[in-house]
Amino acid sequence: MAIAALILSIVGLVLCWIPMVGWLGVVLALVGLILGLLAFKKGKKGLGITALIIGVVGLGVGLYVQISTIIAVQEVTSQFGDLNAQLNDPALQQQLNDAMNQAMQQPAPVAPPAPPAQ
């Protein structure tokens, strides 16, 4: 049981860094933590403590990464909604069209002639 706890905690710690897939890592770290606690109580102190520590770290990091990912996705979605509202504003569309027409009516800058080769 101690080896299974250690393996689950390690796999959970590795998977918890991957956004959206990390929930599996959080669950594995939690299971590894529980099995590590049981192994510690049964007398496998070294492996049990190691599994406990890795499980706690995996659980903490995994929750942090997943919650941060959710917050970041919500913020980006909100920003895209604001941008969409701005792009659909008729006054801003007219302003953009006027700027494009003005830019197209200006003559293109002429590059200076290259110096003659010797």
C-alpha cells in the first residue's frame, strides 16, 4: 500500500501542472495522500511520510493551478466579450472605415534611389 501511495502521489504531482487535465492529478494526489496516511499508520513510516508530503504538495499545487486556469479563462472570455461589443459599435466601425479610406488616399512614400555601384 505504501508503494501505491507513493506512485499515486508522484503521478498526481506530475499531472497537476497541466491545466484542465490537472484535476486528475489532484484526485490522484488526494488518493495518494490518503493511502500514505494509511501506510504510515500500518508501520511503513518512510514511504508513508514521503507519500504524504508529495500528496500534500501535489494537492496544493494542483488546486492552485486549476483555480488559476479557471480565473484566467474567465478573464480572457470577458475581454473577448468586451472586444466583440466594441467591434459591433457602428460609430467605431465608421471611424475605422474613415481611417482606412484616408490611409489609402495618401500617396505611398517613395524610397530614395540606391547609390550607384562602383
